[in-house]
Amino acid sequence: MLRHAIAPARAFAQIPNAILRHPRLSSDAKTLLNWQLSLPPGDRQCLSDTARRAGIGKCAFQNAKRQLRDEGYLHEWRKQAGGGRFVTVQLVSNAPLSTKEALAVRDGLRPTPGGARLSRDAGEGRPSARNPAAGEPTGPPVGRPPEKNTGENTTQPTGPAREPADEPPQAPTPEPPTGGQGPEESAQVSSAGLAAAETLLLSLGRLDPQLSLPVGTARNWAPLAAKWLDSGLSALRIRHALTEGLETARKPLGALRWRLEHALPEAPPTPVPVPETTSAKPEPRTSRMRECRTRHTQPRLFTPPPGGDEGLCPDCRVLGRRRAEPLPPPTSTGYAAFRTARQARHSSTAADRPTP
């Protein structure tokens, strides 16, 4: 194989060999990526315009975008611009980027070698010398309400709080009944039920990482979850009722706490026991069957009439009655009429014949 290449002096782009020889990128995906990487800085051409100019159809364009996203060469975000309109931000790169690295490039940060850490560019993020910071106050952004951060450390202790030895134990304060249980029932919860409720709450973090609870929080919420276990619902149904739809919630743990207190479903109805019947079981159908006495190709079983002692099957009984009945006299005299007509014809022929 002979190859001849002339290095261009202008109007060229540096494309890594990893893109040109990528085994999982189609030709359309490579065309889109190389076209975008060859555009001059500041060009705002989007991928759909590139596909239209390159003659790539809609289906091929969607497949090419999916391949570029899967391999890390393309990242997209939807955000709300001024006036409440949503826009799509696209980022293409000549090297695969993870989601964290792509966010850093989008936000003006500089990924460190290897992508293990993120560092801010020099001069960014430094506090202002003025107090308060320079600038006018801005209103709330369009869309979701801003997150509230009080700056307090709300981490729950990992172990139960110890009570002072010199203070006498105080009776628990009765709470208003929730979920159909009185204060006495809510206060008297067995230790086994609390342990099972705590295990149930800790298991929710395996279904959704946003629902991971500290051990102390799970222990404090265990009395609320114990009411769910005492309601007769299965653990699978309880997990489904507590976690359904929380992946889109702004504060999943707050929504989980509210559901534990107020969203307890009604207990399933108690099944009514069916009284056992003392009547005898029906007799099997084959118990009354017998074999026909007549010789058949294969043994034939039949059910005799009630109260009868018949030994022949229905087919043999019908055949026997036909053989026993005498044959009816012939009702047709066709052959006799035929012989009479033939004799009459011969007689008339002989009478008409001339005598010699």
C-alpha cells in the first residue's frame, strides 16, 4: 500500500487519529464531529445545521448524535434563557470527556490531567476586597425557586443520645393520633419493630442514592416507619409507596418524611375465611365406566345408563337392534315390471312378424 500526502499550508484542522479510526463511530458521526472541530472559533453553527449542509438525513443524524454522546465526544444541556425560553447548549470535543469534565469546560473551569480533580482558572473565584461584594442585587432566577442554605450543620449523631443518670425518666409526650392509631399504640412500639423499621429506611438508599439516610436519622424516623409495617402492607408495597416519584422532588428526604407521617395507605381488607364444606367429594367420572363385551380394535369404555347393567356400548346396541329386526318387504316392483314389459314387447314383435 502506497500513500502520498501533502501537508496543507492553510485551511486545515488537526483531527486525532483516535477519531478517524474509532470502531464505534459511523461515517456520519465522524463527519459531524470533524466538521464541528474544523469550524473557526466563534462560529455558532449547531449540529443540525452541520447535518443539513453535509447531506445527512434525520434518522442518520439522530444515530450519529447518539453515538457521539455514548462515546463522550458530545454533551448537551437544556437551560432557561431570558424570557422563559429554553435553549440547548452543545459541547463537542476532540477527546472523550466525562460529564464532570464537560460541565467544567462549559462553566469555564479547567479539568486537571486525567480528569481526577477540577481546578478553577487563575483569577476566578477570588473574594472581592469590598464588603459587601461589588454589584447590584439580582432577583430570583426564572424557573425553580432558589435553594435555601442556612449554613447550619444538620448532621444527625451516629449513636443514640445518652440520658443523664441523675434525672428521672420522663413519660413520653402523647402525640395526636396519625394513621388511625392512638397515642398509646404509637408509644408502645416493640424493639423488634423499631429495628425492622430502621432496616427498611436504610434500604431505601439502595433504591435511590438521594434517599440515603444517616443511621441516626433512620433511628429517629423508625417509629413512623413502624406504623407502616404494623398496617399489614408488604415491604415491597411500602417501598413503592414511599419512593414513587421522589426522583424529581426538590428535597427527597423532606418528601419522604412527609409521606411517613401523612401518606399511610389504608390497610388491606381482612380476607373472610371460607367455611369448609362437609359434603363428600364428587365421584370420579371414570369410576362408573366399563368395557364393552363386543370385540373392538381397541378396548372401548362407556358409561351405562343410570340404574342399568348394560354390557354393550351404544354403537353395539344400535347394531344389534338392526340385526334383530326383519328386513322390510321390498316396496319397489321394478324388476317384475321390467320382465312384464319385455315379454309384452317380444309378444307384439312375434305377432307383427309376417308368416312365410
